[in-house]
Amino acid sequence: MIRDERGFWVLDVPELGDAALDEFDHLPLDPYTPGKNRRRRYSTFRMRHADGAWRGEQMPQRPFLQPKTYNEMTGGMPRVFEPVRFDPTPQMASVFEQVGLSRARDYALNLHQIRVEVDSQRPGVVVPEGPHRDGHALVLTAVFRRRNIDGGRSQLIPLGGGEPFYSITLLEGQGLLIEDERMWHHATDILLADGDLGYRDVWIVSINPWEARRYGEDFERRAISTVETR
């Protein structure tokens, strides 16, 4: 594990079981981003530590919302995705323990299961909104598969823009966790290495203390009105 005082960690993330890994092969197309190269499911979880272990609870499905403060492309728009169909608790418990999150607090997770594809007709745009913040306490990018691709380099950028102060090509089984309020993040496009199709399978997980969650009707009202929610 790498822990950097500038506010980020590079972690090992436990492997997924075959069933959870196979779920990437059945992701619906994300209709809200251009290019038709992104597939996604989304769910929110509550994580708490009880009886000696971290335990995850999948919350009732709600639209995904960001204020325009953080996403000018689709901010303020309720985006409806199908829920994820696996339990992320083993992987997230490992992340929590590696970085030493308090066991006395509950946490809200916004988990996006994403495949970005590239072929001869579709460019492999990983982050269509460009360098940005997400408006959460912590944001994790965890890579589970890279197939027939180059690129997809994660970049950390000073607030307001400039040259990246850190970049890394995350390998399968690696994660990058950042303190979102301290930096912008981005990832370079993926490029087809060989064959007819390449793809990158990741989770993007936003983490907040439960009392500061981005979930529910009150948050949705504020997000739609584009008011910043921190």
C-alpha cells in the first residue's frame, strides 16, 4: 500500500468471485454519456461495523444525482440505473481497514460498476466530463479487469487545474482512493491494443459518513436545484 500525505492511497483490492466478475459482461448501456462506449449499474450501500466485522446493506434503489457544482454535463439530472447484483462488502471492508476508517461510524457508499469499451469505431473515453471533483469525502477507483487495452492512466490534479501531480496505471486488483475535496481527478482514454474489442472494468465508489450521505429525497431536492451540498 502507498499512503501519500497529499491525500491519496494506492491499495490492493481483493479479487471478485466469478459470479460478481461475470456481472461486468451483462451491464446495460449507460444512456447518459456520449459515445455509446460505457456500461453501468449503480447502487447505494450502508456500511457499519458490528459483531467484529464490517457489514454492508444495499439501500432501496434511487436515481443517481450530482449537483451542477460538480458535474456540468449531467449535474441536476436524475439518472436512473439498474442496481448492482452482488455484495461489495469483502472488497470495501478491506479498503476500510487498510486506510483505518473509524469503526464507530456508519458510511454511505455510492457504487458504480462500469465497463468502458474501445474498438475501431468507438474511442475509449474514460472520463467524458474531464478533470473534476465529485463532492464526496473519499472516492475509490478499483480496477478488476483490463482486456486488450493500453492507457486508462489515473491522474490527480491540483484544484483548479494544471499538470497532474500524480499518475498511475492501475493494474487488475489495484485501487486508488483519494480525499476528493483536496484535488481533481481524471483518467486518460483507453486505447485498443489488439483484437476487435478492448475494455476496462472498474468500480467507482464514493464514500461519505452516513450523516453526510448523498442519498434520499432531501439531497435530491438540493441536487436538482444545483445548490452545493457540502
